[in-house]
Amino acid sequence: MSRFWSPFVRDLEPYVPGEQPKMARLVKLNTNEHPLGPSARVIEAIRAAADDRLRLYPDPDATELKDAIATYYGVDTGQVFVGNGSDEVLAHIFFGLFKQDRPLLFPDITYSFYKVYCGLYDIDYRPVPLNDDLAIDPADYSAPNGGIIFPNPNAPTGRPLALDAIETILQGNPDSVVVVDEAYVDFGGDTAIALVNRYPNLLVTQTLSKSRALAGVRIGFAVGDAALIEGLERIKNSFNSYPLDRLAIAAGKAAFEDDDWFQRGRELVIEERETLRRALEGLGFEVLPSAANFLFCRHPGHAGADLAAGLREQGIIVRHFGKPARIQDHLRITVGRPDQNQELVQALEGLV
């Protein structure tokens, strides 16, 4: 702590990202990265963009990437916003859309950055408890609010909401912005982008970090009504007009154009997720239904912290949150390659 910090900085509670350990031999199943490397077309596009043009500023509108996203989802380019990872996109959303007189609503067990943004931007919020099955109940989102946000599938639980449930929330809150954070939707959920032309209060965010294996490049986007997108552009151009560099724009465009790689990759993750689920259940774990690239589970006979520590001793890293109390014994396990998943199961056999 420095004496030069403002009181505001002193009181902030920053987000704690997933650990990126520097270990020589490691099975890394803690941050939901894709088990495969990115598309070869993405690597080729990055190499082609790494030339003398790097002396020039990139396109501030990332037009080629927006066009590729719009084409892929069948929307207008003016309905697409892009940023430096979905976290930056969400930051602009919180500041530009959620600073209201009424509290923001989001699940009590969810992506912990939401609470951090509320602290950063001085936004009043009210966590909405998940039900006894650790699922989102649309009926719980009827209280007066200044906005609603939730992941679909939720994180860290992995449980998805069907589109009709999302429509129930939208129809019950016509005067509030509803943001559906779809970081993991490609692994088994249904995207709410299909609803954006029917609900002007709907904004959908996604990332290329998960299903398109580009966590190291940092590309996120939002799709919604053009008026909402215009508001985000105003925020972006008052903060950083060039959030995506030339290499990221090229990589993102290529990722959306290589649909064969995308489909093969997501199918591999889904197949491996179900194989891993069955193996964990065979060891006595209780595993929540997941439409994400991870599993959220607990073993009734062992503390989550002990299991995480035991795995770490064997060079296997999973995510243990420890709080709130309802999930203190749960582990969030990223679906890895087949050999990584097998090594995990073998290690757990010796711990449970």
C-alpha cells in the first residue's frame, strides 16, 4: 500500500484471476482454456498481419472482425461491439448501462468480476440466490432493478438456461438492460443472439478465449440493439479508441471463418466432458449438469480444499473457490485433453 493511493483505490477488492503457475510439469485444469491449440488459419492470419503495417494504428472500429461476427450470427454490423477480451466489454457495459438508481441483479454464485465492477464503478447491486439445485430461477428476477446480468451457462456451476427462460426474464423487465454473458455457450447452450432483434433491452456478450482457443489474444464482443451498441462505442472512444491490435483483428476474423476447426474442437470438448463426468461419478463425486467446458463437482466424503491440495502435489491444478459456504467443497475442473483427463482421474482414485 502506498501513501499516494486514493481512498478509493485502498478500498477496492480486485478480481483474483485463475492461477497461471510456472511449473515445469503441469496438468492445468483451472482456467477453462481450450485443450487444443487455435486454428491453423488463425496462426497463418497472425503471421500474415505481422509485417510493416504494425507501424500503423489498427482500425479503431475493427470493421473486418465486426463484419465476420455479424455474418456468422446473421445480424447487422452496427449491432456488434468488440473489445480487448469480454472483460473489457463487460467493464464498458457496467459503466455505461448499469449505473442506475436501482440495484443491479445477478446470481449470488456467479462470475466474481461482476461484484468487482460494481465496486470499481460504485454500482449498487443485489445478489440473487441460486435455487437449491444451484440453478438460476427466472422468477427470482422480478424485483425492481437497474439491470440484470448472468452467465449462460452460469459460472462456476456450468448450468444452462433455455431460451424460453431467458425470454421470461426479458419480458418481465422491459425497462431494464438484460445482459447474457455467453463465455461458455458454444459447449452446449443456446445463444440468446437469436433474440436480440425482438428485445431492444437484450445485450449478449461472448469471448474468443474459450471455444475458439484464443485466450492469449484477448478478443471479446457484444451483440444487441444498435442503440445499445452506440452507447458502448461512446464509452470505448472515451477510454481507448484502439482496444484491438492488428494481429487480434486478423486472428478473430480467421477464427470465425474456420468453422470446421471450431466444430471439431467443441465436439471434442463435449465428448471429453461427458467421459470425465462419468468417471467422476464412478468415484462418488456429485457432478452438476454442465453445458460448459468444465465440470463443477464435490465429493461427499472429502473437503474440496483437501482434494485440490492433493491434486496439486501431483502437478494437477483445478479451481477451488472455498466460498460462499454452499460451494466450499466444490471443485471446478476444466475439461482437458483425453490424456490430461485420464491423469486427473487416476490421481483422484488415490485421493478418494
